[in-house]
Amino acid sequence: ILRIGVSCLSWRSVGPCPGPRQRPAALGLALLLGLLLLLAAAVPRRWAAPPRASRRDERYLARAEELTATDTEDSSLNYGVVVDCGSSGSRVFVYFWPPHNGNPHDLLDIKQMRDRSSRPVVKKIKPGACCPSPAPSPPRTAGAGWLTAPSSPGISVTAAAPEQATAYLRPLLRFAAAHVPPRKHKETPLYILCTAGMRLLPERQQAAILDDLVTNVPLEFDFLFSSSHAEVISGKQEGVYAWIGINFVLGRFDHEDEEDAVVMVELGDQGKSLVRKRTVGILDMGGASLQIAYEVPDSGAISSPQQQEEAAKSLLAEFNLGCDVQHAGHMYRVYVNTFLGFGGNFARQRYEEHVLNQTYAHNRLHSQQTGLSPKMPFLDPCLPVGLEDTVVRGGQTLYMRGRGDWQACAKLLQPLLAGSNGSHASLVETYKAPIDFSNSEFYGFSEFFYCTEDVLRLGGQYSAPTFTSAAQEYCSQRWEVLTQRFRGGLYSAHADQHRLKYQCFKSAWMYQVLHEGFQFPLDYPSLRTAQLVYDREVQWTLGAILYKTRFLPLRDLRQESIRQAHASWLRLSFVYNHYLFFACILVVALAIVLYLLRLRRIHRRQLRSAQHTLLWLDKVVVPLGQGSVP
């Protein structure tokens, strides 16, 4: 009785004492909750979402692995080869990727191959002994962009002898074949993509060169190559490939990370919309041309006035990067445009012609001699103070001396945004798809980076007020001071005399293109100027192979579905064995507890029956015995 009273006392501390029938159930429930808590603490949270810091660490490690040598002994790796037949030469790039991860919404994880010294597997050639070589071009002072000025033809030099096309590319293909494992040659796709130099040739000569490649390349190399793998791509395609490559390296096609900015995308005729990661737009100013490419999330962007509707359609590219054409998660609508004559060097030439013509016209009208002799030079606001220069055009000579007025220079450049005498498209009047500046991001390459970094040391996050202030300060300095700073090593190692001389002009030109031509707000916070992305140069060829191989995951997905069908039960037993183990322990423990509680109840019932029997004997049997005593 004392033992029962103590147990009941413990229940009174939290409430009324449960009855005899409730007490076993309460004890069983308490034991069950304790075992569940123990199970929750013991089982690892393997399917929980990793913290943000962990995801950042994983991305960093993945980028670090891309800089290590490719393991060619790994038989599971796949390879791809892209030949870029450009206007100034041809280059070959070798890429590789592991098997697809099985998620139909993910792209192939394509990376550039690296040799045993961890150097990128890439090789460039120029026209050699196989064919007549043109005169050498001057050194490049800025990025050539997507559409390079045809100064030194590449494979197009074989136009007069198209049967030499394969011989021209043979060193590149041998280089690729030496790096791709021989056992992988027959399943390694080869793409030969020709750009600006070939676009300038007549279609008949283009076809003759491509026919020679399609016919003779398979005779010498075992790569997976067909007629559809050799083509002349347009400037629009080249721009799209560059946009794909940059966004792929930045991870903007990965829809799983929730910490990045997102955008609402309308899917056009499907009448649907989805929310996904915000992609980045790219700006690229070379020496001769200017390019821009960015996603247009709103399908209504092509709804323009009738005179612009056709232009809008020709400048918008719609494509699906996913392997499943029915899935819209990788549907993209990208605006791409190239402006010839708006590159940094070509813009300077146009500016000099404009100043020369205006000065000569002014002299004739007012009978003056400005700029006709070194003693009476034209004071150029776009040159540093005191710098002397000479412009010669068509037998006319203009003597110039810098006066370093950046504001006046920027104002003087405004008319150039409209093109020149109809020979160049107008940057102001050309149709441009709307940009949501409140929810967008851009990267500026080539001249955008050189102009902000080489001298001003402002590369990276762009700020219009900071850039303007630094550019004004530079232009206002005397030429002797700037050259002294240059010799003192105060500027970037990539800066040279050409950069110092035309930095004032190019900074004003970049500013006008960005804020007057493309209408970027002065307080736009999401523009970065860069030369590398994650410490490596990104070529448009990466975007090309991503697009060309987008259906390859279907093969891996089909094999994965077959494997899962045969191994589903085995996988379940191994994946969930720890759950089954703890569940069995729980069932056994509950059975033991219930059995003990059952025995205790039977014991109490027998004890209670014995006590009643004793009471009956005390009250009935003993009194009767007492009554029989005399």
C-alpha cells in the first residue's frame, strides 16, 4: 500500500491521480515520447537544407576544383571540342563534364579542361604556310568583342583555296586529340563555328570551306562530327552564346539557391509565368564595335510601334536551354544587338573626323587658321592638358593640343551617338528592349573594364559620381604629370602610352554610351566592370557547347530511370535502414513495457483478492470460532 501511495503522490504533483486503468496508458505514452525524442536526436538530418554558409563553401570549392588538372583516367567524364574560327585567327577549346546528376531541370556541369600543369587546354593559330597570310594587324588595345574588326582574316584566308581549310585547322584538331583520351574520341562532339571573318565572304565561298571540313575532318579524326557541327554563326548567335557562358559561370541557371535575387518571367504564348534567379546582362565594348545582351522577362517587350516591331523581333532570341522542351524552367528571351563603329578606337576616329570637318568649315566661314599649324592648334577637350597630337585625313591635317575639359568632351561626343552620315546605326534611335533598372544586373567587359581600371583603378562595382570625379581629375592633369605617374608605376601594369593618351576621351565616351545611349540611370547600383569571372576568362564558346549539348542529359536520364526501376527496393532498404532499426527497437520496447504493465495489473488484482479473503476470514471465521467457545 505504501508503494502505491508513493507512485500516486508523483502523479499528484502535476494533477489528480489517474485511476488504475489510466495509469498504464500514461506510463506507456511517456515512454513513447521519450523514445521518439531519443530517435530524433540520434538520426542525422541528412535531408535538411544546408545552411547558406555551407552552400557558399560548396560553390567556392567547386570553383577551386575547376582550376585543378582534369582527371583523364576517370572513365565517367565526357568531352567536347569547340573551334572558334575568328577574324584574326582560330582557337580550339576542350571542355569536359561528369555524368548528368539525374535532375531533368539541371544543365550539364561543363568545365574547361586543364592539362597536367592546371593550364586551360586552349590553342590559337593564325594563317601560316598552308595559305597566303595577310599583312599583320596592329596590336589590340581593347577587347575585340563578339564581332571583331576584320583586320587579319583567319580561316577565311582559305577562300581562294577552300581545299586547304582542313589543313589550316589540322594543328588545332591534333592538339585537341592529344588531350582527349583516345577511348573517348568517338563519343566526343566536335563543333567548328566561324564568326566575323567568314561572315564577310560570299555564301558560295563559305559553303566551299565548310564542305571541305565536313568531308575531310572525319577522315583524319574520330571525333563525333557531322555537317550540322560546322557552320557560320551570326553576330546574334555569338552574342547569345556569350550571354549563356557568363550566366552559366555565375550560377544564374541554378534555380535551387534562394538567397539570390529573383525575377518574374512571363512565358509568352503559354500565358504562364514563373519566378527564377535573375540573370545578368553583359556590355562589351571592343575597339571597333559595341555589344549588349540581356534577358527580357516581360513578353510584352516586343509590343512596339509598327515601324519597330520587326526590328524588335530580329533582335530578340528565344531559346530553351533545358533538355525537356516541355519544361519552361530554362526558357529565355534575350535581347542582343551589335553596334559597329561604336567601339573605343573607332569612336576616336569618328570624333577626329568630326572635329577636323567642323574646324575646317569654321575656318572657311570666319577666315581663321585654327588647327592649321602647331602655333595655332585646335584645343581638344578630350586630350590631357598640354598633349599635342596631329590628325591627317584625306590630305588635310589638323594640329591639336589638349586642354583637359572632361565635361566639354562629353558634350562634344553626344552627336556621335546618332551615328555618322547614315553609315552607322544610331545608338539613340535603335530599338532597345525595356530594362527594369530596379531589378537587373549588368557586367561590363573589355573597354568598360580597361577604362575604369587601368588608370583610374575603379574596376569592379561601378559608381557614376565616383567615376566622373576621377575622370575629371585625370583629364585636368598636365601630360608631363601623367607620364611621370606612369613611369612611377602608379597605374595598372596593363596601362601603356596609348591608354594614357586616350583615357580622357574613352572615359567620356564610355559615360555617354552608358548613360545617354543605353539610358542607364546615374544612380544605377548593379553594374560591375570585369575582365575575369571567378578569376578566369569566359569565352562565348562555353555558351555554344552548353547550347549544342543541351539534349545530351536525356541519355543519362533514360539510363538513370532504368537503373532506379531495378534497384528501388534495394535502395530503400539501404537508405532507410536506420529508420527501420529504431522502429524495431521502439516496437520491442513498447511490447516489453506493455507486458510488464499487464503483469503488474494481474499481480495487483491477485493481491487485492487475497486481502478481501483475509478480511472475510477475520470478520466471519474468527467471530464464529469465538462464539463456539464456552
